[in-house]
Amino acid sequence: MDADVVVVGAGVIGLAAAAALARSGRSVVILERNAGVGREITARNSEVIHAGIYYPAGTWKARLCVAGREALYARCETQKIPHRRCGKLIVATEAADIGTLEDLQRKAAANGVELELIDEREIAKLEPAIRAQAALLSRQTGIIDGQALCLSYLAEAESHDALLSLHTEVIAIEPLSGGYRIVALGDDGERSGIDCLAVVNAAGMSSDSIAQLAGVDIDACKYRIFPCKGDYFAVAPAARLELERLIYPVPAQAGLGIHITMDLAGRFRLGPDAEYVDTPTFDIDAEKANGFAHAVGRFLPGLRPEWLSPDYAGIRPKLAAPGEPFRDFVIREESDRGLPAFVNLIGIESPGLTASPAIADRVVALLDGAPNDAGN
């Protein structure tokens, strides 16, 4: 065999898994179709360290977000990864929404997350620019440099002799006696093969396609991904925003609602919205600025559409089709489907970045023989 494990995908999830696997003593090869790491989903998100508020108790999203959050903050401290534990407010602008906040507080408590319900007067003390009748204060939410996190995982993996192959797209997966042959296509059109004992499918938006290459019936297993696009708008300095925390509305059906985030340089942005798409593109309709300003203006009065400009768009790999209920991460070793030591990581959307160290530990456990416990 050429390697113990091939990891398909060098986003934050694949790199975290590669680092943990290499640290465990396995030889690891990472295959990435792009020219660098963290170029797809990882490069196009809010870079928020989530507390673990919104997810049903016992699910992978809840369990791994909470475990991952603490591991991530510890990693940031020890490895000097730029981050800030800024906190956030989830605001209710109408009295009818206060009950939703109370429900969220109970859900968060079931996940081991402490939130403080504060009133209008306390909101004004913390964030004078915000107008709301009540809010949940999360002190555990933060922001992070996602690319720096990717590079830290890559550096750790390479320090344990993991190899990264860029411009390498997986086009076939063939079973071998005791393992797999991964066939890949380079930018030069040349095919190459690598033989391995185990495979970790961390291919993000293409993770369902990689599972299909291995012979998984993705519709029967409900592994098919439904792309959901989210647009972000940058806020011009002329808006003179003075906020210390992230500001979120009560959550919407397909996402968390258009919210205000900031980066580590202090630049503010609004978004994302959520729109299922058949063909993912990263174009942003500038006319959406009016709707974004109106949505956020409910809790940030005076925000003008002319202060907003298209920033970037991201695509979320959702497992729930439009109108379907909550779906958890797929984190599964596929021996019972005839694919021993093949681990699928599918539908890893938010809070995937936050959960990345805990997801990586779970991958190692599965390849060490842990059972396929459901998240819930």
C-alpha cells in the first residue's frame, strides 16, 4: 500500500482529519483538486466560532460543536491562531419573538451552553446602536481566521509526514484486497493511482459524488447534497458602526437569518441569506442590498442600502432538501455497505469549522473500530 489513509479534500474538515490521523501514527495522503487548501466552503463562510445553540440535543452538530469549540479555542491559544472571543446577541425585535428566545435558551442548555436572557435596558448598555426588546447573550461565540486554522492543521499533518497533492481530482475509487485504489486526474490530464488501506471522504460540496464513486447509493442512503447559496454584503466605513459583538436575529428556516458579523480587522458584513440553487454560482445581485438593509434595519435603525456592497457568496452542502426538517452531519464508517475503513463526512455545513477538531477525533475513533453511533 502507498498510504494508510487517503483524505479526499483539503478544506478545514479534511485537514483537521489528516492532522489527527497523522498524529495517531498513520501515513496520510491528502488529495485536493484546487491549487491551495481551504479554497471552497472554508473560504466562504462567516468564520464564526459557534457556541452550540441551535442544534437538537444529542445530535452530532450539537455534541461536536460544543466539544470542538473548546478544543478550537485551546488550539488558537497554543498555536497563536488569530481569533477573538467577542460574544454575540440573538435579538428579538417583537414581543412575539421573546418566546423563541426562551426556546433557544432551553435548547442551548440541553447542549451544555449557557445563555443569558437580557432585556432592552441591558441590550442598550452592551450595544447602544441595537434596538430590541430582548436578547440572548452568548459569551462563548467568537471569530477566527479560517485560513490560518487550515494552515495550522496542514502544518501539524506535515510535521507527522502527511503528504498533500494539489491539482488532484479523484475520478474513480476501486476496491482492492484489504483497501482501495484511488484514481486521480491532474491538471496536466495525467491519471495516477494511489493504493491505501482507508479513505476519508471530506470533499465538501462533492462529498456525495465521492461516495457515489465508491459505490454508495446516495439517494437510498439520503446522502445527496442540496446546494444552498448565501450572499454577504460589506458595510462601508461611512456607516460608522460601533458594535462589539456579533448580532443575530431569531433564526430563519434554512439559516440563522441575516446577521451582522465582523472580521478580525474590524470590518463589518451582513449575511448570509439562504437560497437553494440548482447550479451554484458566486454572483451577487447588488439589488439585494435593499432587502438586507431592511432585514437588519429592524434591529439596527438607520442602516442605509447605499452603505452596502456585494462582498462574497458561499454555498452550503445541505442534506435537507427545501422544506425538509433538520438533518444532522453524516459521519459514518461504511463497512456495513461493503466499504470497510471508508469514512464518509457528508453535509458538513455550519458548525463544521467550529466542530472540526472534534470531527477529526471522531474519524480517528471510527478507523480505530468505534461503532457508528448516531449523533442523536
